[in-house]
Amino acid sequence: MRGGVTYFLTLLSIGALYFGSLYFVSRPSIQSVNVDLIEPLEELVVVETAPIIEYTTVDIKSSCKLSSSTAKKEKAVIVVLVRNNELNPMRRTMREFEDRFNRKFNYPYVFLNDEPFTSEFKQAISAMTNAKIKFGTVPKSMWSVPKHVNETIMHEQLKDYGNRGIMYGDNLSYRHMCRFNSGFFYRHKLLEEYEYYWRVEPGVSFYCDLDYDPFKYMKENGKEYGFTITLQEIPETIPTLWEHTLRFAHQQQLNTTLLKFFGDPTGGYNLCHYWSNFEIASLNLWRDERYQAYFDYLDSTGNFFYERWGDAIVHSLAAGMFLNKSQVHFFNDIGYRHDNFAHCVDDGSLGNCMCPENIPNFDTNPGSCLQGWKNYADKGHQWDFKANGDQILEFGQVISNPGRAAV
């Protein structure tokens, strides 16, 4: 009996060992569970995250336009003339400019000042962009009263302009700025390597996302000068500038097609000009020997100081003499404000622009010249200053040729 029990227990133990071994052999180990679970999860993460990253970084609406940011950039620069005490308005403007445009394209900046920039200014500005920045000082030769100007007469004129309440009338520094922007900024050594520039000033605002490269647009379409606002000048600031411009055109025997945009029916100046606090233009337009001759002639009169000639008028009339309408571009899609003058196109709540509600669009203001620009013929109107042309010199005065029609 005892032997039978022993035999039974032995068989039971053998069976338990046999079936137990089968269980443990067939059961996956903890290590193999981790491998089986983790490896597929890692593959899944790779597969799933790649398209997520792609979709979250591409703006489907403007993906075609944004592709230009990866293309070769033009030899272009953002030019800013600013002083150390304008840091706060400059930072606000730069924040908008970066958000609206330059964070996509990273065009370099050149900051210029008639005095050395402070470390605080340079550090604060450099922290606002990934783009390359250069800070430069305007040479005294570009920011001083030239020797041919009679300073006694100049100060008398400054006083007179101030007494008459003309804007910036008694401000000598303003005249330095206008003369510098008219005839010297494009000759600054920090701009030598560039072909195009975008002028930005402290305190201005930008209201529209710009998803294409305006410099590339200018080059590919043969544009030399771009603007957003065109308006009339204060006549007291430029009493003789039009006369001198016509005199120069006659001396050079120019044949123009755009200058008549700035003329009135009597042959005088209608005061219209492109506002140069916003400019996207070719630096070679000003480097051209014809423009340099024009500036040198104007500068020889001393009237940047005796009167109050602005660079906006000088640039505009030069464009009128040396360009045709097809070479000048109205940037309708760039929302912009300077002081209380704004240009902006309301393209809806889903559009690229957020126009200011408290500042009206200047385009419809009676002082705007935009409608005249739109109405001006694309082929222009010929104005011939050759010896037998529309203008002649008589007793030192520029007059209409009696044998030709007036403007």
C-alpha cells in the first residue's frame, strides 16, 4: 500500500514538473514583452510625429509664397536712420516689421546715426531679430553745412521759417537729414555691397503680413522705385525746387515720360511726391551719374539750407526725370502708417491686414495724389527738354517753348 502511494506521488510530481516546464517555456519573458511593446511604439512615434511637425510648420494658405524665403535672396538691406533716444519707438516698429515680414526672409539691417550708437541701443535691437545687423555712424562730411553755404543767410532763413510756423522750419538737424537722404546715404560704406534697400523709420507701423519677397519682385519686374503713400508737399518749403529741376532737365536735354505726373496744366509743380519715409528702391537709381549730377546741382544752390528741401521731393522728381511709370511700383498690399497718414487695404477678418480703426486710409484724402497716379497713362506723357523741346531758357528763366504745348 505504502509503495503504491509512493509510486502515485512520484508520478504526480513528474507530471507537475512536466506541465510546469511547458508553461514557463511557452510564457514570454518580461524582457521579450518590453522589446515587443517598445519597438513598435518607437516606430509609431517616428512615423506619426514626422508629418505632425511638417503640418504645423507650413502655412497652407501661403505655402507657395513662403517658398521664396528658401530661395536665393537679393542683395538687399533694411536701412534705418535713427538716434539713440528713439530706441523705444524703433523697437515697436521693428517688432511689427519682423512679425509681418522679415522673420520669414532675414534680410540684413544697417542702422545709421549721426552719433555713435550706445551699447544699450545695439543690444536691445540685436535681441529682436535673427538677421545680420550692422551699426554705423554718418561721417561729418555727410552731416554738416557745406562751405559754399552762407551760414549768416542760412540762420536768417531758419529764423524766418520758424517765425512763419512752417513744420521743421527752424530745425537745422532736419535739413542735415534731408540732405543726407537725398545725396549721401547710398554712398555710405555699409551699403556698398547691396543693390536694393527698404527704408524704415522709428515709430512707423506695418499692418499686413507680407509672404513674398518685394526685393525679388522689384528685380524680376524691372522696378526701380516703390511707394505706399503719395501726397502734396507744403509749398513754402520748396519755392524754387521745381524751377531748378526744370533748369537741370533742360541743361541735360532730357526727354521724359513721367515728369508730367508732377506738373500742373500751367507748367508749374502740383506738389505731389512719393513719401520717402517708406521706400523700397534700387540703390543703383541713386548711384547713377545722372542722379548724382542732379543732386550736385541742387546742392550747389544751398537751398537744402536756405529753403527746406526734403529728400522725398528730390527722389520723386528724379524718378520723374529718369524713370517711366512701369519702373515705379505702388505697394498696395503693404499696410503702413507714418504719423497720422496711413495706407491700408481692408481684406477682411481672414485676410493678411489688420488696418487701424482710429486712422483713416489716406488714399481717399483730398491731399492724396494716388488717384492721379492711377489715372496717369501707363505709357506716360512725353516732356521733351531738348533744345527744340517743350522747355527753353530765356533770360535765365525756364519757360515753355512758345512753339510747343504746355504741360
